[in-house]
Amino acid sequence: MDLLNTNSRFLHDNIVLYAERLAATLPKKLSVFYFVNSGSEANDLALRLAQQFTRHQDVIVLDHAYHGHLSSLIDISPYKFRKLSGQKEWVHVAPIPDTYRGLYREDHPDPAQAYADAVKDLIEEVHSKGRKISAFFAESLPSVGGQVILPQGYSPKVAEYVRAAGGVFVADEVQTGFGRVGSHFWAFQLQGEDFCPDIVTMGKPMGNGHPLSCVATTAEIAGAFTANGVEYFNTFGGTPVSCAIGLAVLDVIEKEDLRGNATRVGDHLKKLLTELKTRHWIIGDVRGVGLFLGLELVKDKELRTPATAAAGQVVKRLKEEDQICVSTDGPWENIVKFKPPMCFSVDDAELVARCIDRILTDIEAQDSV
């Protein structure tokens, strides 16, 4: 920062070098990068890009989704707008593809197709009202919705339906990008090598604490955005300092094999939590990939009744007794979520599992009295 801190109107190698490094992790089609400061700012810009490109306003989102704290994003976040001003007429909510608790569960022969067809039906409903879709906007792995892993094939099928209706597919990678899933750099890549969103947003881990985020899109969409004659400019997004920080973060991810660590440690933690499930009737489901995991607590394994109070007790006791910070998610706040720093270790995973084991043993003993 002592060396140089200008805005992106001034040319500097860092912004190009950083865009090239990010481009190498993404499908070639995503070749234009807008650097901004937060996940909320990235998602707001993605919404603008989609609406400008399609010339339509309406957006399809997943139930209980959260995409940021700006007014535009509260409007497309059921998790928020249901508690505030309510649903706007241009926002349409599709069922979350949750195969544990949703409409179509693990016993369904093809949940990906069934959930995608629900989006198709919603598009037809929108069209029947004389409206048009600008975008399907979703996290690649719904987080606030309950640490949900999308059924394989869901996103490509939804993208097919949305594009046929003239819309674009926006993948929100603010929480899931930069190798958290381990096997891939981006969570949308879990849906298959050939799947490519039209717009990808990123944030949180991108600057490792520095305010840095990005929107990646196609030349076609970017061209339509520029064609309106209104210049897009960002004072702090993409400064030489921010890009230097972003480059340093990518260096650490690669040199310290943080993706490999996410796979190894995540698999180990998932195994430990799955073992706990065999000993604790209160654990209904263990799910996730890499260092993106969820532990769903229930009062009854058959009825899958959410154990909201117990999940809250686990979080409270982990913090107070073990100095371990986790939190809950999901529509009923009954899912203990695990999204630790990428340097999380096997020893850390074993400590967390031991502490949860102890706390759940206490909770179940109290319930049985």
C-alpha cells in the first residue's frame, strides 16, 4: 500500500495478471472480470448484468436463499424478504433441491430432474402472467438453506430451461469458491465438466479478509452491459493492492495445497460425523463435500422433525465449553454447519467431533429422563 494505491482507471499489470490467474480456473467462456469489494456488491452487479443483457427483470431464486445485504439482494433472498417487506412480483421462488428434507428425497428415482422440472413449471407460470425471466440466481451449494448438496445433473438441466426462456444462469460462489469443495476450484464444477454458468460471482475467501470480490461473465453479456453507454467504474475494486492480495491468496491455495487439504480433512470430518450418527439418534443427516459440511439434528429420525433447540445448544456449548465457533443454518436452524478456514487440520476435525459427541450424549441423556 505504501508502494502504489490507485483506482483501476490507471493501468497496472496486477489487474491483468490476476484476471488471467482467475480465468485459468474457470471455463474459457467466462472471460470478462469485474473486480468489486464484497459478495453483496458482486451479486448486485450480476443482477444488473443479467437484467441488462436479457432486457427482462424477473428472477428465479431458491427457497430460503440469501445473496447479500443490499436492497436489490434482499429482494431476491427469501431468507430475508419473508421477514421484511415480502416477495416482489418479479421474484419467483423455486423449491430448494434438498434430498433429505425437500419435496423429492433420497428415495426418488431422479431428484435432479424432478427439481429441475419444478423450475420449468415456474418459468411457464411466469410466462402465463406475461412476464419474462432474466436469470436463475442460485448458490452452487445452498448454504443458508441448510448446507445442501445439489443432486447431480440439476444445474445443467435448469440452465437448459432458463436459457430456452431467454434467461441466464448465475452461480453464486461467494461462500463456496476458491477450492472449499476440495475436488474442484468452484462448486458449480461438481455438476459436471461441461456445465458452465453464464455469470459467476465470488467474494468472502477471495482476499482472505481484504475486501475483494469479482463477477466473471461472458464477452456477450459484458458487451450488452457496456452498450448502454453508461460506464461501469469502481473506486476500490481491482486496485493494484487488491489484486496483489488476490494473487497472494491464489499462491497460498496452490503452494499449500489447500484444495487437497479440504478434501482430506473434509472427508475425515465427514467420516467422524457419520460415525457419530450411528451412536446418536438425534443426528438425522450428515452431508457435504470438502470443507462444506452440515450436521442435521432431528427429534425423530422417521418424521425428521427439526431439533432446533438442540442445534442451538450444541453451538452455545461448543463456544462456551470448548472455544469452538460454529453456527446453525437451514429453514429451522437445526443444521450445525462446518465451513472452517481452509487450513483446518485433521487434529481440529477430531477435536470438534469429540466435543460434539460429548455434548450430544448429554443432550440425549437429558431427553431420556
